[in-house]
Amino acid sequence: MTIPLLDPDLLKAFLAVADHRSFTRAASRLNRTQSAVSMQIRRLEARIGADLFRRNTTSVELTNAGESLLGYARRILALNEEALGRLREHDVDGRVRLGVMDDYGSHVLPALLARFLALYPRIHVEMETGLTGAMLGRLGESYDLVIAMHGEGQGGGELLRREQPVWAASAAHQAWLADPLPVALYPAGCLFRAWALEALSSAQRSWRLAFVSHNLATVEAIAGQGLAITVVKSSFLPRSLTRLSLQDGLPALPGAEIRLHAAGGLSRAGRLLAEHLRDEIRALPRELAAPRPAAPPDKAQAAR
């Protein structure tokens, strides 16, 4: 049995009559003649096999079938409009300049951008990684969007995700036992650097800045060789490192928030990328790094 299709044009005529309770006013709204609208309603009634309106000389009322169809008609037309709008967006073009911190640029953004550009191949995204605190001062001038890290409850923009900074080191080398403590961190301007050094000083733990690098992989490699300890987001803890805690003699670190900042007057391409990043990052799992091997059995004992 062939199921009759509900023509959107017929549904538009039906909704116009239902909303205005008048064929005359519906015809005026649709810029058609009253006879044309009446013919469309008859065609729709024939297609579904039921009367949709009770008509007399003074009023037009919906039948039970008309009442039942009303909600479906609105949903069908809304979905039709949504689908057409989404398909048209695939032709959106433009350039979007994106700034983001190094770990998100390495571990999160590549897959997210690949999915976005598959949907919108005519949009060109230019991404730069680095210290996002400096990028925010150039939002609108050098960047259309910046994904930046802030302390908990600080910073503007839209909250995307919460992160917890943690101390990390090679369990095989136990650099956290050295005195003074060797640390590998980013240059001045990095929140993790500021928080780490402040926490160590407040805990009266002697330390030395052994390595400084703008590059995430370099900092992690130095820590992985046991030359220093570092600070990473717990969700990005590399396989080569193990998490340290108060039991290992390291002070607690404050929580962080990842927030999306958008320049004023954002283009359609920029708004589409912002929407995509917002939805995708909020849906990320808690742990983003690959599973790590268990720490050597002597780690806890050595820490004591």
C-alpha cells in the first residue's frame, strides 16, 4: 500500500486557514485566490481521506482530523525549513582565525576541525597555538575566536569545560624527590607556571626552573626523561608520566576553566565554527589521553 505524501504547499495552505479561521484571509496571506486555497484544501483532504474543516457562512472550524493534523503540519514544515537551511550552510565561505592553547591544539582540535571542514569545505580555518592570555588582547584584531584557560570563576566568554591541573613526572626516575625540585614549565604568562611556582613557594618547597619551553612536546619529553617534573591537565596526562599528589610532597593546584571567546561582529563562518566547537568540546569525555601504564610498585614507598 502506498502511503500518501503530505505536500508542504498543501500544509502551508492548511495552516493559513487554520490560523486565520478564514479562507479569504488565508488567501490574502498566501497571495493566492480564495478558490486556489480551497482547491489545495480539497486536495489535502482527498490525500488523507478526511475532512479538515467544518465550514458555514460565518465561520471555519477545525474537525477532529484537522486538530490532529495541526501539530504534525507545523513540525513537518519546521523540519523542512531546518533541513533546507542546513543544506544551504554547506556553501558558506569565509576565513576564521582561531587561537587555542597548545595541548588542545594538539590533542582536541585536529579531529574537531576535520569534522567541521567536512561539513563546510569552503570555510578556511587558520589556527594558532600558544599562550591564550596574550591572544585575548588581540581578539577581533588577530583572532575571531579564542579558546582560553582561566582560573575557576574567572574570565568572560562561554564555559566549555573544567580541567584540573596536576603535577606529573616520570615514575621511573622520581625527580620529585630532588631538592631543590627541578621543574619544566612554559614561559612567563602561562597560568600553569604562575600557579605552580606560587604553590611551591607557599608550601615552602625549594625549587629551580630547570627547563622552559613554548612547546608542549618538549616539556613532556623533559619530564618523561626524569629531568624535571611539570604541570599538565589531568585529562591530558601523557603515557610517559604519572600523576603526583600531596602524598608525594607536592602542593595542591587550583582548578581551571576552558572558555570560548568570540570577537564582536562575528561572520556567519565564525558563528558556525563557534557553535561546532561549543557543542563538541562540551561533549568530550572526562579523560582525553590514552590509558597510562601503572606506576612502579616502589613509587608510593619512595614518596614516603
